[in-house]
Amino acid sequence: MERPLFSRREGFIQTIETENLMIRNFAAEDGPALLKMIVQYRTSPYAKYDNPWPADPEQIKGVAKWFAEGDAYLAVCLRETGVFIGFVCLNPEEKGAGAVFNIGYIFDSDYHGKGYVTEACRATLQLAFDKLRAEAVVTRTAEANEASCRLLERLGFRVIRLRKESLQSTPEGKPIEFMAREYSITREEWKQIV
């Protein structure tokens, strides 16, 4: 893996508190909670549309350590208890003039349907536009993942392109193809909804 694009030395350490959540930098100690969530995620119907995740505890421990070395991946915890429920990431994109970031997220399915993903993504978008001076934030998801599509549209993202993708293969080596929706929200669009 390459080093994260943000490093702690650049001063991007963040703790964001929302009504229900604390969004903070990853710590290497988040490995066991990340492992539990990723094992669960790998069994979801949408995991086949994502880059493959390791399930080996040592590999996930390495992923958590790598996340902790930078600031692009942020742990999302319940504010009251500190329980890890997922993560959001905000990775810089190389797309010409202006800062563009790619947002992503995975949450423990035990916490789906409670508004936490929306709350975490909204806070992360606020960070991107206010502190990081992003011109736009982009993302993509499988069209079949209707819940994620609805979430992104509720946040103000608009579809900018549909395209066929394949990130994994079947055990027989056949690519798993799917239709992906690419989304974007600009700084001006964000200002109109906050």
C-alpha cells in the first residue's frame, strides 16, 4: 500500500463531534473493531462491488496501522460510548485545478438505518469544504446499492456519469461487472443546501 496522502506532520489531525458521533483519526488499536466490521461487510451483497478487503486479523491490523499513519481515513464512533461503528475517508484526487476529494464510507450493519452514516458524511463534507477548501467532492457506488445512492442524493450529490466497472472476479476468474454511478457535489452546490 502507498502511504496515505495526508500525514499527521501536515497538521490535518481532526476530531469532529456531531450530535451523536465523534469522528477522529484512526488509531492502530482500532484493528479489532475494524476486523469485525470488515468480516461483516465481506458477507454483504455489496462487497463484490468494492475493492477486496482482507479478512485475516494480521492483515487488518496492518490496515488499521496504515490508516492511523495518515489522516484520510477517519474512525466514526458513538459520542456517548466511544464504540467504533465505521469509518469515512476523504482522499485527495488529482483532477486539474482546485482541490477535489473522494469520499467513501463503510459502517457496521448493526448501526445502519439510524442516521449515523448521513451524520458522519455531512460532517466530513463540511470538513472538506470549510477547512480543506475543496472545490468538489466526488464518489461512486454500485447502482444496485440503492441505500447508498439514496444517501448520496440526500446529501446533495448529483450523478455525473454511469459506467460499467469490475473490481473483483468470481472464483473461476470471471470479472464481476456492475453499473456504477459516479457522483459529485461542488462547493457552490454544498453552500446552497447548508
